[in-house]
Amino acid sequence: MGLHIWEHYLFTRDLEFLRRMYPILRDLALFFVDFLVDVDGRLVTCPSVSPENRYILPDGYDTPVCAGPAMDNQILRELFAANVESQRLLGVDQDLSEVFTSVSQRLPEDKVGSKGQLLEWEREYPELTPGMGHISHLFACYPGHRINWRDTPELLRAVRKSMELRLRDGAGAGGWPLAWYINVYARLLDGEMTDWCIRRMLTNSAARNLLNAIHVFQIDGNLGATAGMAECLLQSHVALHLLPALPSSWRDGSVRGLRARGAREVDMTWTNGKLVEAVVRPRYDGPIEVVGESLTVRCAGAPVAVTRTDVGFAFPAKAGQSYRLTPVAAARRGPSLLQQPPD
């Protein structure tokens, strides 16, 4: 829950908010420094569970209780990293930064199993319900971001395999777990599977009013599905990524007012599955990095210089300005297709 504080800062860059809320973030991390126990040189949560899932012991009994499940380790890495970066931004508690970094380095690493899947527990146990809808061990892919296409491609492949195995064994029928699947497939940059999941959600889980309420009303199914739709259109955990996992049936469309990390607002229009134009409005000065091939960038009709980066390109930006991004071949097609909203 503390990571909501950090995500709010990432999306708003509101330093006063972070300063006010930082003590909560710090105390949550300090709790886990005390709670973690040493097992063979690694620090683990114990006792714990991988929510609602059970594995089978060598004697045939099944249990949910475990030490150091993958989800716990992934959440704690995010929590400790958020604290260290908050301490740098605020200029406080540098001694704790060293503690949190040291503890984080002793958490068990993510592991890949014999089927190429990401392991849910500290070793590869038989699962009682291999078609379990929950994908707790994929937290680092979404809503976390430490497993991503740029930094950890091998682990991201293991995430995909885990999803394939779950679906093969019957998961993904509907409800909030399917909403999570939309988001994970968006992070896998898979427009075919995001389309399948969204259609399945509307077919299997949506009432006539489109609320996720066939068997039971689940607000996390509703908010999770719409979060997934947004994630298909815009991502910002690595850099600004326009239409990263556009559902395959959404051939033509537009969207306004999506928010990105770094306190940026984005409008887009696309045709035949390809970006026609994006308008980016930053709240703060600074470079904006964009994933993919270079686009033509203009501000108030004037060209803006772009530079190549390891994931795409970047351009300098000023707070309060609007930047029009178009494919290079389309740069001469005339005025913006997206009307600028009034101030």
C-alpha cells in the first residue's frame, strides 16, 4: 500500500506531497527490516503466503504457508528502492538508504522454473491448482516495473510462460484476475492478447451496464480492466511509450488526457493500428524520452530537436507547452488532428 505514495509522486512530481508522506513510506520499510528473518544468508518474510495459492509437499499434503514467496520479494525490492530514491530527492536519512540497499540485496532473486516459468515460491513445488487465477508472482511485471522489456528480457519471457501455463490450465475466465491479465499482457507489449482479454472480460464478466458484476460485483475488476485499457495505450515505467500494446481490434481511435509518469499529459490519435499524432503537455521543464523510432516534434509550429537514446529518442520540453509528435513521413500533412483543450 505504501507504493501508492511513490506512484503518486512519480505521476505528479509533487515534492511537497512526497515530503509529507515520506515518513509513512520510511516506517513501512523499517517494519520489514525488523520483520525479515535470515534463512541461509537470505532475508525472507516468514511466515507468509502467495495469496490464496497452495503447493503440494513431498508427503502429499498441501499448504499455503511458506517463507519468502516471489511476490513478497518483488514488493519489498520496489518499497526499498522507492525509499532510497525518496531520501535522495528529499536529502534525508542517508544512513537508512545504506540499510535499505543492503537489505534489498539480500532478498531472494526471481527464479525461472523447469518449464521456463517464473517461480512462485522459493523452489519449484507442484501446485494444487495450476489453473489458479491469481498471478501474484508476476507483481514485478505489473503493477511493479522491475521486470520489463529493457532491463530483464529473460525474466519477462518467464512471465509470458507463466501466463501461458495459467491460461492452459483454465485461468482467465473473468473477474479481477482477468483484469490483471490485461495489464500484464500490456506490459508484454502483446496487442493480440490484450484484445483477447478485454473481449473475454466484456463477454464473461460484464453485466448489461458493463460493470464487472456477473457473479459478484468486484470494483477491482472494474478499475483493473480500465487501468489495463490505459496501459495498452500509454506506458511510462521505462520511458514514454505510445500505443505499446494496442488491442488488435482497436484499429482506429483517439484518446485524450492520459497521464504519464513525470507529470505529463498525453493525447493520441491512430489509424489502422499506427500512431498518427500525439500531443504531450509536461507540467515541468526537462527532457522527455520516448520509446521507438524518432518522430517529428513541433512546439507552437516550430521544430524541436530530437536526439537518439538506447530505447528511442528524447527532446527538451518546457512546462506548460504542448508538443506535437508525428511520424516523420506525416510531418507535412498540415494542422493537428487533436484540438488543444482550453487552458
